[in-house]
Amino acid sequence: MALITQHVLETALADALHSSDLLCGLSLQPSHPETRTGCTRLNGGIGPPADQPDLPYITAIAKECLRWRSVVPLAVPHIATQEDEYKGYRIPAGSVVIANTWAYSRDTRYYPDPETFQPERFLLESGELNPDVLDPAEMAFGYGRRICPGRHFAEASLFTIIASVLHTFDISAPLNKDGNPVKLDVKITNGVVSYPEPFACTIQPRSATAEALIRANASA
């Protein structure tokens, strides 16, 4: 029973995180069609988890979703159990310490032009993942012993869903009365959990094959 409870807790915590990150990723697709052109390897289909190293651009999109709009802008408060000092700052015992994840994700020492959604920042010129770029997952899921226990579940789910959506759907901005794409300005909510406000977009199957796959899974 304890093991089942643990898995339920991990799933619930991770779902709140990756669901909001997924919404952020979807809200960006209409304004960033270049993400679709960077995913040509998905045309052959989605393979097993072992294929993830062969899809670095998808991993980069997931990382940028975690960084660009952190689901939890301020980490869960911690309390100092004993007096401490950090870089000259005294932290008395009993102090409430709140990590500013939003500020970390906008540190230009690690992420130049931080307000721009740019998955390429995590890639080398060769297209492979750059191990020298700070992984936003190190801050997006909390800190210390109270880090989100479902972190790895959330990361795996986010990768799989992004890859599946980009493999089967084209997401674009709606057209205005003149037939031109509408420029979207997606607003992000403020709160304990941050997520995009409702936005308009057009979602279509990428091909007849993709449509057949979608219908087959919907009726399964």
C-alpha cells in the first residue's frame, strides 16, 4: 500500500507540472513554426524511450518549456533548521527561504536573451544536446530533499507528449477575415502554478496517415 501511495503522489505532483508546461509548449507552436521544421526525424514515427537520444531537438523543446515559463515561479518555502551563512548573508534559524525559480531561469549568464523561446540554446552546432548549458530541470522541480518526487516521470511524459503532438498535428495561428495568420499574444497567469490563459489556434492532422493514427487511438 505504501508503494501504491508513493506512486499516486508522484503522479499527482508531476501531472500538475508537466500539464502546465505542455500548455505553454502548445501555446508557442502557432507563433514558432520553426519548431516543426526542427523535428523532421519525427516523420518516421515515435519509437520506444530508447530513441530519445536520437531526438535532441524534442528534448531541447521540453527543456525550453521548463525554462521559458516555469510552472512554479517561486519554489515551495523552506525553513532553515539552524543558523547559516550564504555568501555573506546571515540566515537565522527559523527563517523562511523561498527560491526564486523565475529569476534563475532569466539569468543571462546561463540563458542569453531569456525572454525569447529558443530551444536551440540547448543544442550544439552539430544538433546534439549541449551538456554545458544549465538544465532548467535542476530548478523547475524544487530543491534539496523536498524536490518533486515525480520529476523524472514528468520529464518523460513531457517529452513523449511533445513528440507525439508534433508527429501527428500541425498547430498554427487562426486566420483573420483577410486570410492572414493572427498574431497571438498568449498571456500567462500568475499564481502558485502558472499556465497560459485560453488562446485560439488551429489544430489539424499533419497527413492522412497521421489522421488515421489519431482516429485509431481515439477509438481504442
